[in-house]
Amino acid sequence: MNNPANGRSRPTTFLRYFVTYTAATALVAAAFLIRQALSLAIGPGLPPYITFYPAVMLVALMAGAGPGVLATAVAAFISIYWILPVQGHFALARAADTLGLTIFVSMGMFMSAIAELYRRARQKAAAYQQELALHESETRFSTVFRASPIGMAITRFSDGRYLDVNEEFLKLTGYLRDEVVGETAILHPEAWVVPEDRDAYVSQLSTQGRVHDKVAPFRKKSGEIWMARLAAEVVEMAGEKVILSLLQDITEQKRAETILRESEERFRDTLDNMLEGCQILGLDWRYLYLNKTAQKHNRRPNEELLSRKYMDMWPGIEATEVFALIKRCMEARITQRMENEFVFPDGTPGWFELSFQPVTEGVFILSQDITERKQAEEEVRKLNAELEQRIEKRTAELEAANKELEAFAYAVSHDLRAPLRALGGFSHALMEDYGSKLTGEAGVFLEQIALASRRMGELIDGLLTLSRSTRGELQWEEVDLSAHAELILAEHAKAEPSRRVTWTVEPGLKARCDSRLIGAVLANLLDNAWKYTGGTAEATIDFYAEHRGDEQIYCVVDNGAGFDMRHAARLFQPFQRLHRQDEFPGIGIGLATVQRIVNRHGGTIRATAAPGKGAMFRFSLSFQSNLGEEGP
């Protein structure tokens, strides 16, 4: 078969020779012209071959022996005809000219031969370097081929037989080297899971000479399926066409891609079904994603907004705070939050809690419809306003009632006391002046009148005390409760030195409260403890504090008469008593006063007791504080 390349090389070679020999002749002609110019400048006597020697040497070194011989011949011809005598003839007149010409021609031939030997040695050296570079290239390729982490195979193009494979290829396919090398690759269709993939691979390789980035499932020798990325190209090695194939295991990558895709699908499904509105604006302000709830919040179909610009869909939005926050989030990549009232094109308002979060695509907008909450807040605001009006009204009514109570207290204090004093005074005078003249039960009746007037005075005093306990502004100060209790019990012991009472007071009990009112609380509780232990031989009274978390509970405990807990509900009611007057005198106003004072301090009071086993009263003060802490 004719090689078209050989046909194309003949004219190319002839042209190369023609140019070379023409250039050699031209160079000699140029040397002649230079000599002539020098002869005119210097004068006769210039050596005939002075410019020809360099020209011949240059031609021989650059082009080889043939052009060098030609340059020598042309120079000799020019010298005989135009330089040596007799000029214009090819005859030499002198023997010296003949000798000089012979020496020139000999030197030209010698230089041409030496130059040819040098040129050939240079060509051999270049060929050796090329062969050495080729060997190094093959060595590097072999090293890369063997050590490559990608499966590689070399297949003969003509028959498809494996010439060589690397270890990674064997590892990927599960075959041994002897089972692969020398076998025909294309005739193993069982390695291809999908036959159409094999057919497409063979067709593309045959027509295009290369296959790039083809992904297909393959079957190992064991039958295991794995995913591979395949690339192949037809190349020439050692003068023979071969197919260089590359195989990469992407099974884990494909599995990861599948997991990622499923995760993204679940994530998108989650977003689609969230109760909050989810929207994504791209960096170019176009809608990239909206879920179902966002469609409800926007009151527009998602298809109408997707791929459209935010500003085009909501004219005038650029002048709002929402736009400013989205822009800041997009540019500064800072999360923003706000509550916004949006008026829709139909004129209806809606309140939304918005969160703007920077994401890779642009800005993620999370919206929650809080219209009902805002409406409820407005209703609460209105109710609060109405409540404030009612409180003001009730306060005014309470102030009026307090004024009436003060007037009543004044009447009790002054108007009722005067008749009682007159009644008591006249009864006393009657007893002193006419007591001996009274007969029968008249004296007894008169004593009962005096006793009743005194009890009525005590009742009036109790009412005034109860009234004062619920009126007036509290004067907050730090009060030493232990000192108060010590003083009260010491006064009782001084007043009744004959009684044997053991009493203890925990030192350092302090609280921020109204000193006068809390003094009344302690006086009532300790007075009762002293009174109701009157029939106890070894009486004990204790005042201490218990701690329950941050709360401090003050306790007054005695081992006196006690009471029945079934009647405890009457204990703090005015004028209600659980003991007879002849047992323990009193008017039943003390504990009612104590409860009102404790309540005014934000605290509570409760009692526990048993008949004949004493009683315990516990009270707290909500605004209390320890020493050094601030009160209300």
C-alpha cells in the first residue's frame, strides 16, 4: 500500500536541497562582492581567497559536505575568472596561482569533510538524546502506570486484547493478571451490567478515538456491582495503536450523592410542609424558592413569584424597613429579625414575624403569621385600658369609703366615747354616794352597767386599732424583731414576777417593714402566748425563724391552752373568740388586726394547735430582707 506521507515528502526534500545549495552559492557570491569592495578600498595586493575561506567554512558547518564542496567549486571558478591573471579567461598564468588555487580547493574539500563528520556526530548525539528522553518518558509512564490509584489498562486497538493492566485495575475488577492480559476486553460483555453502555462505549471510541467521563455500572468477577467513571483514548505506543483506559471507583461517591439527594429531598419536603413561610431570594433579588405556607402569607401563587424580582412583585417595597433589612442581610451577611405589618394590594393588613438569614444562594426568609396574636394583644391593650379606668373608678370609690371609714372612726372615737364616759362616771358616782342605800340587786345591776361601759370602751378601742391597721402609708425601715420580742416578754415578766415562764428569742432576726405595725403584730402574738399559758405550770414561749428557700418564716410557739383546729376558720375574724370570757378575757380583735397587718406587708399567717398542747403561729413578710439588703 502506498504511503501518502512518502509522496508528500519528495517535493519537500527537493525544495529543501534547492534552497540549501542556492544559499551556499549566494553566500560565496556575497564573499566575492565583499572582497571586491575591500580591494577598491585597500588597493592591489589583497589575497585572492581572503573572503572565500570564511564563506566555505560557514557553508560546510551549517549545511554539510555537499553544499561545502559546491561553495569551494564556485569560489575557485570566480577566483580563476575574475581575480587571478589573466582575468576573463579560465587559464592560470603563474605557477604560484596554480599552487594557491590547489591549496584553496584542498582546504575547502577538507573543511567540508570535517564539517560533515561534525554534523553527523551532532545528529547521532541528538538521536541518542531523543532515544534517552523516550526511554525516560517510558520509564516515567511505567512508574505512573504501576503506582496509579486509578485503574489503568492498555489494549491493542486492532483486536481489543489487553496488553497490560495495573494493580488498581485488577483490584477494581477482581481478576488476576493472567486472567486479563492477552484476553479480548470487548468480548467480555458480562463485565458490563448494561449492554447498551458497552455498545455506546465501543461506538464512540471507534468514531471519535476517545471517551471522556463516562459513568456506568460494572460487575466484578465475584458478581458484585460497582459504579465506575471511565475514560479512554486511542494513542500510539512503539508504532502501534493502543487504547489507554482509565477506571475510577465512584461507588461511595454515588452512594453519598444518593444520600445527599435523598436528604435534600427530605429537607425540601420538610420546608414545603412547614407551618412557617419559607422563601429564598437570590443575590439578584429573584425568588428561588417558596413553600406552601409562603404562598398563603403572600396571598399569591408561588408560580407567579418564582424567578421574578422581589421589587417587581411588590412595587414600592424599596422604601420599607423590610427591604432595608433584607439588603443589609444580603450585603453584610448578618441575621436580621423584625415584626412587620404588611398591607396587601387588596387593602387588608397582616402582621408577620420575619427572620432574614444569609445563605449561599442569597437570603432565606422565615415568616410567621402573627396577625391573630397582634389582634389579641390589641384586645388585651383595650381591656387593660378599660381595667385602668375601672381601677381608677374603684380607687376613687375606695378613697371615698376610706374617708367614710375615717369619719366613722372619728365618730366612734369622739361621739361614742363621751356618752360612755358619762355613763361610767355617773355609775361610779352613784356607787360612791348611794351604794350603801341601794337594796336588793340594785348594786349588782349598777356594777354590771359600769362593767358593760368599760367593755364597750374596749370594743371601741379595738375597732379603732383594726381601722388604723388597714389605713395609712407603710413606713419601710429595717426593724430588729428580736429586740421587739425581748422587750415585750421582759415587760410581761416584770408585770407578773410570780409566774414561771421560760422564753427564748432567736437573736438577730431583722426585716424591712413598718416598725409600728409589726410591733403591734408581735405584741398581739406574744400577749396571747403569755395569756394562754397562764394555766400551764411550766410555761414556755419561743420566737424564732424558719427558712424555706428564699422565704423566712417567723414563728411564735407556746405550750398553753391551744384550741380545736375545727374552729380555726373563725380565728382571724373580728370579735370571734374560741375561749370563754371567764377563762381568758379579751375582745377578739387582736388576731384580726395581726392578719391585716401581715397582709399589708405582702405576707401570710397561719396557725396550728391542739387543745391543751399549745399553739404555733407562723407569719411571713414578702418584702422582708436580711441585713444589708434593699427593701421595697
